[in-house]
Amino acid sequence: MLIQLKKGRDGRSTLACVRADGSRTWAKEHPFFPLHDLTHFAVESVLGFDEAFFGLIAAGWEIDDFAKPGASARMPRPVLLVEHIVGVLDRERVLSRPMTAAEVNEAVEASLSLKLGEPFQAITDAQLKAIRVLWRDLAAGWTQLAQGGTLEIPFPARAAV
């Protein structure tokens, strides 16, 4: 699948996903979402999730499907897990220092225990580093992109960890 993030001239971006069969889904986004989407891309790619946000889109989900009533009941467990990991990493960017892998795992575990009541596979130092490197490279590309430009990235991008 090809992910296309277009930097709108009005400040709003557009996320489009073009599947292998040529079908596509797209949505206008709040200015917060491109970096959040890039965090999803990095987490899902490095950790090998194929049943989270971008994986479900590649399999035929529409972006709007995630907001429909009852959608959460149809989503596989990895969607919730990835959303918690991404949320922790998004919040981490406002901290004065990066979190350690142990701190990331603790934060994810604390938020997940309320939702799933079961543990998750801890993120290793090497995986966390690979997520950050991939995200940083993508975020730099997004930040440097001129208004009206499009950042295109193939999904998944499997990182060696």
C-alpha cells in the first residue's frame, strides 16, 4: 500500500492510502494527525503489526470505518495495542527527555491493563530505537515538505531489529 500525506495549502493535511489493487481511501485531517499517522507507520512497521490501523486499511477498511458506531467491537486486538503505544510515543515528544524502553512499556502496560486486562509483548531497546529513527526521518520529510506537497511512503516498511 502507498500512503500519501499531502500538506494542504489551508493548513489541513490529507491522508490517502492507495491499496495494491488500486482502490483508495482518504480523509482530511487536523494538523495534529500527520505526525500521529507517521508514529503509527513507524510502530506498525518496526513491530510487524499487520492488523492495526494501516494494516486494516491495506486489507480494505476505509479511513472513515474507524469512526463508525460499533467499529471498536470489530477491530482486532492489535488496533488497541498499537493505539496505546502510539499514544505513549506521541505524548513522549513533549517531555524534557526521551523515555527508556522500560518506561514506555510501563506506560503502555498501565493504560492497557484498564482496557484488556492482559500483558503485551514488551518493546525492546532496539525496537524503540528503530521506531524513533524511522519516525524522525519521516517527520523531517514531512516538516520540510512545501505546502501543497505530498509525502509518499510504502507500507509496510519492515525495519531490521
